Amino acid sequence: MLGSKIAWDDTVLPFQLDASDIRGRVARLDGVLDEVLSKHNYPPEIEALVAEAALLTAMIGQTIKLRWKLSIQIRGDGPARLIATDYYAPTADGEPAQIRGYASYDAERLEQGVDPFTQIGRGYFAILIDQGQGNVPYQGITPIAGGSLAACAETYFAQSEQLPTRFRVAFGKSTLAGEAETWRGGGIMLQKMPKASPSVLNAEGGDEDGLVRANDILTEDEIDSWNRANFHLDTVDDMELIGPRIQATELLVRLFHEDQPRVFDPQQVAFGCNCSEDRVRQSLSIYSSRDIAHMTTDEGQVVADCQFCGARYELDPSTVGFEADDDGAQD
């Protein structure tokens, strides 16, 4: 059992249900989720939002033919002002993908003991895909609606990509015998295989809020298989999703054996942040020496903190900005 735990932690397993023309992902985040959340002292409501966003990012990021970065951003007018996560594609075969995340929130307005999703308020859920230098970034946005970040992601795929999609996620703190308490999370993503020329069947849009849902873009022949897969997904419990005692492959057989699940190579994921001193210097290069002087601390340094990983950069003010003393800059 211990070997199974190690094998499936911090992985995203792609699969396909051959009998239903549905693809999906199973995500298990252990060390990654623990490291994302341990970088900050978030209150429980914010921890829950960041954990859910990280799981969604892991599953969605692995479905994209990605050369660089996929980001999820949730912005609202409530106490939870911003939830941001990034998924960086592997740099080479056999290398892990990297995930990071952080949140900005108003501690004074935050309500304790309530549904974390309500702390976002009105706003939007956005997916941004950046394929790197020389490519125009893509951005898709959907309103905050549906009662969870998973529901927002489902609406995004139906509305923007015309792909029926479903998510189940679970997360929490776990203590195994003889080990310290750590965060664990798991999730399953189902998605109807894309068609060559998708079109919204209900042109006037689904629900009362005008947002398109999965059933609005399914044909009558597809609805039965989609509903069957969703029915089985609804039977999964949180501990099955989170693990670590049940293998991801065993879970798929338990849920979807009627639909002939077929798995592919799992993708390892790790916590990672691409911040660096060079990036800090580049971001400060647009400022004059007068601007830099206003940023300089009483100790005579320009200080920058990474919101994602907590790294701190302390720079000599004479070496930053477009009027920097090149002779004083460090190699």
C-alpha cells in the first residue's frame, strides 16, 4: 500500500472511456498542494479556494497541448479578491509539470465558517494560455456562478470551448501513521471528446442566467452516455478521491468499468516557481532613478517578495531601473 501511495501522489493520470467517447483526468496532489498552501498563512476559507483552484489547474493544464503556461485567475469583489494558479508544461520528456498558486484577500471582510465560494462575490473566472515567446496569449472568461470553482470551470468549457465537462474535487489535511499532518487533494475531470465542428445546439443559451451548460451542447445520442458517466462519478467519496490507499487505476475501474476505461502515461507534477532576480530586475527596468528612490527602504535596498513562493530579493538601488549604474550591477 505504501508503494501505491508513493506512485500516485503528485500525478495527473489521463484516461479515456472508450464506450462513451469521454476523456478525463485523475489528479492526486500531495506534496504539491502542501507546498502551495504552506508558503502562506491563509485562513481556512482562502486555503479551500486555493486548494480547489490548484486541483482544477492540474487537470486542465494536462489536457492542453501546452508549450509554456496555463493560468487560472479568479477575481471578485468579495473578501477573496484574487485566486491565481499557474501550470508550467514539462520542459522535457520525463520531467514534471510545475504548479504554483497564491491568493489576495481582505482579512477584515472575510467571514469565518461560511462557504468559501461565497467570499469571492461577483466577478469572473478566467483561463489564460500562454504558449511562450512569439505567440499571442489566449484568454477565456466566464462569470462567477454555480456555487463552486469547479462549476465555474464547467461553465467555462461549455460556454467558451463548447465541450461538456464535469469536475469532482476533494481536499483536506491528512495524517498518516507516524507522519506529520499534510495537505492532500484529489479530483476527477470528465470531458466529452471534441467534435470536428462543434456547435451550440441551443442557440438561445441554457439557464436563466444565459450561460451555456453541458446539456445544451449534447445531442440526444450523447446525453445518455454522458449522464451515465456523471451518475457513476457522483458515487465517488472524498476519501477515494484524495487517497492515498486506493490507486487511481483502481478508482477508474470501480467507477467506470461499464465504459471501458483506458489509461495513458501519468504526468508527474511538482511545486515550482519561475521567479528570479533577473525577472525582478527586468520588471524594475521601466522605472527612473527617482522612482527607484521612492522604492528604497531605510536600509538602502529595493526589496521584492514573490507572491507565489515567498522568495525575497534585496537589490542595490543603483543597479536597477533604466538609469542603473551598469558598473555597479552584479554579474
